[in-house]
Amino acid sequence: MILEVLGSAVLGVVLSLAALHRLSHRLPARLLVLGTGVAGALFGDFLTHSTLGPGNSLVCLLGAAVVSSASLSLLLRPAGRLRRRSAPA
């Protein structure tokens, strides 16, 4: 179980670094992205492990990757400037 937790934390770091490398102009501070990726992966692993029980390490890592990716996607900012138009009076 300890290896599963360490594996999901490493997976969260890898996904965070990949997101920072690919989308650095649309993400906030590096430390926030790394923390969010690791926390999402650990929560995903906990959630999957609690649901399926022991003995499903690969599925738990898949759940960790999914939740980590979803939480990282919440940090993305829009690519361009937002154009707001006032409603006609």
C-alpha cells in the first residue's frame, strides 16, 4: 500500500510537470500546480482504493491519474483575453 501511495504521488508530480511544460502560459504559480497535482493524485488513489478495496493497484493508479488531471484542469485560465460586451440598454 505504501508503494501505491508513493506511485500515485510520483504520478501526480509527473502530470503536473507535463502540464507546466505544455501549458505554462495558462497556469498559475508552479508550486500551486505541483501541489494540486499531487493532492489530486493522492485523493484519487484514496477514493479508488476505498471503493474497490485492496488488490487493484493498477486501477487505483488509473483513478489517481484521472482525478489529478481533473483537478489540474480546474487551474487553467482562458487562452486569450476575454471580450466582455455590455448588454444593450
